[in-house]
Amino acid sequence: MPFSLRPSLGRLARAAVFPAALAVLALGMQAAGAQVPSGAKQPSEFPRVKLRAGMYVIDAAVAANDADREQGLMYRSQLAPNEGMLFVFNENAVHCFWMKNTLIPLSIAFIRADGTITDIDEMKAETTDNHCPRNNGVYALEMSKGWFAAKGIKPGMKLDGLPKPQ
């Protein structure tokens, strides 16, 4: 019986191609999940502001109207180390948040008009649990999960550089 490498090479090629194809498919699905739907703003389209929390400078996208606040950080797959989103409200009230279509876990600080942080909460990705402060405020700042704790930022501390509520 003659010896041939052809069947072995075919099996080897299939063994190498199949996992690679699965990896490409998985990456494609992940990218599709992170795509911003048409009509939604790209991250670079939000106005930005530099905030200060103690010695830390925060690069925050600003969501100051209903459409921007509704979109928030939805569809984002990552944030830079000191990047976040500042939500600005017109009224001093309890403003609740959820994480629908938000792909990354976040921490949120609820803030009074004078810049004082009143509450900080941790939020799991892609959930519809309500996250509400115990106090009224006009701002909320979302950062990567654990950011406030890692920087030693707690309720009672102040943020500087906040834009005026509209």
C-alpha cells in the first residue's frame, strides 16, 4: 500500500482553518455588538470637558440634552483610563440610570450643582437595574468600573470644571 501525505495534509489544513474561521466569526460578532446604530452619535461627536477630581484630570464627554443622555455610553467597548461621560441635567432632582446596551461595567458619581459628590454606585454591563442616588443633583459622571475607588474619590469630595446646567 503506497504512503500518501495528501489526506493528512487535508486534515491538518481543516484543523488549522476551522479554529481561525471561528475566531474571525467571534470577532465579527463582537464588533457588530459594539457598532453604534445609525442616527446615534459617535464617541468623538460629543462635546468634551476637562474635570478635576483632586489631582486627577478627567476627559469627559458631555451629554446635556435628552438624546445624548439617552445614548450615554451605550455601544462603547472601552474607555481610556481617565475618560468618562458627564450627564448634565436642567433640574435639581433624583436622576436614575440603567445600563441597557452598555457593554462595559461602569461606576457612577452623582453630583450636586456645587460639584459635591453625593453618591457613588457600581453598575454591571447590559442590565436594566435602576441606579438612583439618595440625593438630588444636576450632574452624574460615569467612569470605568472601580475608577472612583481606585483614586480614593468618595462622597463629600468636589469636582471642578463642571459646565453650568442649562
